[in-house]
Amino acid sequence: MTNEKAVPAYPQTGVASTCRSFDEYCAMFRLKPADLKGPVLDVAGGASSFTANLHAKGVRAMAADPFYEGLTDEIIATGYKEIEVASAKIAAMVASFDWSYYGSPERQREIRERSMALFAEDFRREDAWTRYFAAALPSLPFEDDTFELALCSHFLFLYADTFDERFHAAALRELIRVLRPGGELRIYPLVTLKWEKYPYMERVLGELEEIASHEFLPAGLPFTPVRSPLLKLVKKAGPTG
Ligand SMILES: C[S@@+](CC[C@H](N)C(=O)[O-])C[C@H]1O[C@@H](n2cnc3c(N)ncnc32)[C@H](O)[C@@H]1O
């Protein structure tokens, strides 16, 4: 996990709301059907169709993101715009990425457009408020011990220049609070937008030792210029502190 080829940073101001698909989530988090019995939380879910797909399968699934605050049409338009913006950025540094999963930038874009359309359809439904929660880490509007599985794709650790070590420690503690004992939190990737290993990982995990065990597992969605494992945390039984 070192940027030996000195690949330039991904040019990003603020946090983008991307729209990865259900299949991308299953690949990056190595999810099997048995992991998805629910309830499942997608934190920093953005315009991903993961929650929509799971809901369509009859699984209790929720997503939390400050992105869900505001007018439905504007939120959806922002999601579509991000596909354009991200595609242009990726095109400008196309050789830096690993295309073994997507095959080509065109195929990646097709996947994103399909995912965005599924998200938009679900987000417009009358009962969308029961799945999509406008909320920002490190504070989530859920009871203690609610979820069997929580996922965080492309937010924690990635935006290390915007969110400091204290934020990350508090965000992880909050995510563990809403997990059931024995429930899992999986986070990917563990590199920053400069393609460097997240620098405070040991310290952040050290603070959580009493409430969660952790392990690093190989992820299944090669793409970033520097490969990253995924982080899996399992909530221990007992008070969450
Ligand atoms: C790069 S997107 C990832 C979207 C989706 N998980 C995916 O993989 O396509 C990052 C998301 O983090 C959200 N975000 C920003 N600040 C946040 C916070 N404090 N708590 C939770 N999510 C946040 C953004 O609104 C954005 O939708």
C-alpha cells in the first residue's frame, strides 16, 4: 500500500457523491448472501444503488449520508453530474488505474449510470424516507445495536486531508455503537486520495480495542492505483461506551 509509482492525487475538492453499484459493493467488501440478511447500513451511501437493490430483495437496508438533505430532483441531478465529473477526471489519468475489474472506462461508466438510475428510482419512492437518512458522521440517527452489517465505501480514510484523526475515531465508535454485538463493519478503501496508506490507522484502531476486534482482508475490486485491503471490525459484546 505505498504509492511507489508516485501516481498523482485524485483531484477532488469537497466530498463527491458517487454511485457504485450493488455488484461493486459485493466485490469490494467480499459480501456473500449470508452476510446480507440485514438489517444493513450503508453509511456515506451517496447515490449508490446498494440500498435500493437490497430493499428490492426484501432485506431491511438503510443508507445514511448528508447528501440526502434537500430537494429530491436536485439530489438526483447532483448524482448524475458527478458521473460526468468523475469520468472526466478518470479519463485524464486513465493509465493510473487498474482496469481488470471494469474492463474499460466505458464499461465503468455504464455500470455507474445503471446504478444511478436505480438509486434515483428508489429515492423518488414515497417510502424512501424509511431507507435514506440525511445524517453525517460522527452522529447517526439510529438506536444502539441496530445493524448486523454496516458498510462504508469510499469515504472514511479516503478523505484524510478533510477529516482528521479525531473525526475518524469518533465515526468508527459511532458505527460500532449502532451495530449489534457480533455485527460487522466493513470499510474500503484504506488509502487516501493521494494513494497513500491512511496514516493514523493503528492509533484509531487502538482506541477501539475494547469495543471491536479488527482484521484486514483482501478486497475484491481492484481499481485504485495503489491496492488496498478492506477493514473488517466486529463489535464485541458489552457496553459500547
Ligand atoms: C465518494 S462518495 C461514496 C458514495 C458511495 N458509498 C459509493 O461508494 O459510491 C462519499 C459520500 O460521503 C458522504 N459524506 C460526506 N460527509 C459525510 C459524513 N460526515 N458522514 C457520512 N457521509 C458523508 C458524501 O455526501 C458522499 O455521498
